Amino acid sequence: ALVLLCYLALHVGDSEALAKAEALSALEWASKQVSLIQNPHLESLLPEAKSRLELYQSRGYHRFH
């Protein structure tokens, strides 16, 4: 599920549904879990997805609330 969320963030990060679902909060939580960030695939994917969501949501924060 986390890998799917990362790919959604990368490809449709400007989605209102992702903002309302608090996907960024989930990615922030996951980035603090040692067992998850030790996964070689997630090691690079997770920070990139988190960064993409932060970028989109900082630009359009007023649209989502």
C-alpha cells in the first residue's frame, strides 16, 4: 500500500483526494519508520513522493481546506 501511495503522490500529487486523505501525513509517518526506510526500493521512492506532495500542497493549500 505504501508503494502505491508513493506512486500516486508522484503522478497525481496535486489531487484534492490525496490532500483530503492526508497522504502527506502518512508518508511523513512512514519516513520515520526504520523498518520501512531500510527497504531499498522505498529508500529513494518515499522521500521523492513526500517532496512532491509537499510541493503541490504548499502551492494549493487553500484549495484543499
